[in-house]
Amino acid sequence: GAGVSQSPRYKVAKRGQDVALRCDPISGHVSLFWYQQALGQGPEFLTYFQNEAQLDKSGLPSDRFFAERPEGSVSTLKIQRTQQEDSAVYLCASSPRTKEETQYFGPGTRLLVL
Amino acid sequence: RKEVEQDPGPFNVPEGATVAFNCTYSNSASQSFFWYRQDCRKEPKLLMSVYSSGNEDGRFTAQLNRASQYISLLIRDSKLSDSATYLCVVNRLWGKLQFGAGTQVVVTP
């Protein structure tokens, strides 16, 4: 079956540019997570949605980062005025239920800010 | 100090040998524990959950020591396809996973 998909897979942005990263979770999955993975590091939690509600955004590094999931399925992570330190892989994960612990990851979007 | 710490390696392992490595976690309120595997430039994939009693999945054995706050993974009869980065993961709340930086394993012919 279809897994989590993300687009674009690669994005090169000039410093100061806004970017939008898309995540299509597995159909019917209630929970959706965004993570940021810097080179040589493990993924770091950014934010969590339960259906359309953003229940935790404590990991977002600054107010330049914004995420939404308006209809409880597709989610978009937006980064405004990108900086070089935003260069990373952005991973989306989904899980079937609210306290289901198995998270299924998408392939990630590799963002490079020049 | 990071919440989950791992030896980055690399652990260079001859094919067929056994390799074991640990991770430590700092928050005693952590509720559940996992090992994920991540291949180069790919997404993390769940390898196995870790239970207090210890558990096996084929050639892989995971153990949890809550008193000392460490988790271990042992791989027996290593295959070339086991070469990857192994991420130690701790779940403290509802799914907010805390990842270690990973231990790289390289299995050589």
C-alpha cells in the first residue's frame, strides 16, 4: 500500500526565500509529526498534529516555521525567510491512532539554503 | 546534555560476527523505547521495540535496563545488509520521539 509521501524531495532555496514542504500521510492516519534531521544527527521533533489540531509545536525553532493540516490529512511545513541553518532533511511521519507508537516515516525533503 | 546519547561508531564488523552497542537516556519518565534503522539518505524505519524483559527478533536482541537507563542492541551473524545507522529512540509522551544521533555499523566481507 501507499506509504507516507513528501514533496518536493529536494529543494534549493536562496537565503531569505520562503519554502513550503508537503506531506501526504498514510490514508486514515490520525497523528502526523514533523522532524528536522541535520547532517550526522538524529531527527529532532518539530510539531505534532492530531487530525487538524496542532497539539504540540514546541520543537519549531523559530517563528519563521509554521505548519498546518487544515483538513486533517495533508500537511504543509512552511519556512519563511530561510537561513543557512535551516538546511536539513525534513521528515514527516504518521501513525494510525492518537497513542499508537509506531510511526511511519516519509522519504523526507532535503532542503539546502544557499 | 542530549536526552538520548549513542556511541557514533563506526563499528566495523566482519560478516558473520556479533556486534553490540548501547545507548543511554536521561529522562527516567520515558515510557517506551525503540531501535530504528536508517540507511544512507533514506528515512528511519522501525527495527524493533524494546521491552524490559528483553526481546528478540531473529538475529536481533534488544534489552532495556530502566535502573541504569540504558538500552542495548545486539546483532548476531551479521550480514552485509545490516550495514546502516541504528537510531536509539525514546518516547516520553504520546509519540514525541527523542532520537539519538545514531550508531553506524559497517559489515565487511
